[in-house]
Amino acid sequence: MQLKRDLLSTLAYFDLFDYPITGIELYSYLQTSCSYEEFQSVLKVLSSENQVFRLEDFYSLRNDFRLASRRKKGNLRARQLLKTADRIAGFLACFPFVKGVAVSGSLSKNFADEHADIDFFLITEKNKLWIARTFMHVFKKLTFLVRKQHWFCMNYYVSEEGLEIREKNYYTAIEIATLMPLRGSAIFRDFYAQNQWSRMVLPNHSMKVSHTREISKSFLKVLLEFPFRGPTGE
């Protein structure tokens, strides 16, 4: 049965990261389109056969309650770290030619261990990706002086003219689905529209940007962008 195989393979994927998932999460990360009732029925059968184990509020292929405890602690740390991430996203949005800022990586999945970084996914203006990246990474060099470099991991950049992610697979679909857009609601709506293929990979998942704030241009941002608004910037 396709749904049964898909359910097991989804749990196997998250078990690679020692990360048990809730029933809602498991359903949303399936590659098979189905009703929630059908999903629950198959999950119940697999649980009765001891192929899937319920660890408090989570599911895993391993009967190890330490995984549930680890996740709960990681979720608690993530809630605190996301407050910091929101402030930093507002700061990063002030850099020249930045149009969108989202949290990615493990934090976007509401998990943070003792050594967690804050990973960011950024969208820049057309033909300005490398200028924006240069400004931001020059600043990042300064964060080493105060040992806060792990708060400014700008790991992934795309330009507004290249919003479609070229690597189309389950991993990148999960990363797109779990992004947490914090600044730039309009550009992230365009981003999701350009990556409709991920909805085919994850047909039960819905992507939302309703709580994302728009970026307003400050005088300093306009001033820094001005010298690069012509052939020089191109």
C-alpha cells in the first residue's frame, strides 16, 4: 500500500535527525495525497503492528522515549531563540537590496539544541544578490568580535528573478515548506508561487505568509542603495 510505505519512509527521514514528529506534522510531510481520516487509520494499523511507536505526542520508528524528551527541550529552546531571530530579521531587512528574510534550518522546524545557530534564507533584488551578500558578510565579520556569529548564519540567497529552487527533491521541498518568513510578505508569496512543484511533493501541506511583516525602506537603506542603482550596481 502506497500510503503505508510513504508513512514509514517519512518517519525514517526524520529519524535520521533523531526528531520524532507529531501526527499533524507526519500527515503534512507525506508525499501521498489522502484524507486525514485515511492517514489516521493507516497510522493506527502500523502502531498496532509495532512498526511505528508513539512517544507521548510524537511518532517514530524507534521505541525510545529519550527522543521525545530531546524534542521537547529543543522546542522550548527554539521558542526563545525565535524571539531573537525575529529581531535579527528586522535588522537584516535594513541591509541594501534585501527584499525578504526567513528563518531556515533546524530552527524553522521549531528545534534548537545547546549549540544551535540561527540560519537565514534571504531574497534580494534582481541583479543585486552579490552586493547584498557582500554588505551582510562584511558585517558578519564584526559579529565574531562579540561572539555572536552563530546568530547571523546567512546560508541561502536567491534573487527575485530566480525564486524557483532548481534542486527539486524531498529534502528541498521540506526546507521550502518549513521556512519561517519574517520579513517581506509580498516577495514570499511570489516565492511560494514560483515553487508550486513543492506542493506536488507535499500535497497535504499548506504554506502561509499571513504573519510576515513587509519591509519598509529606511533613509539609510535608500542612501546605501543609491550608488549601486545604475550600471555600477549591475
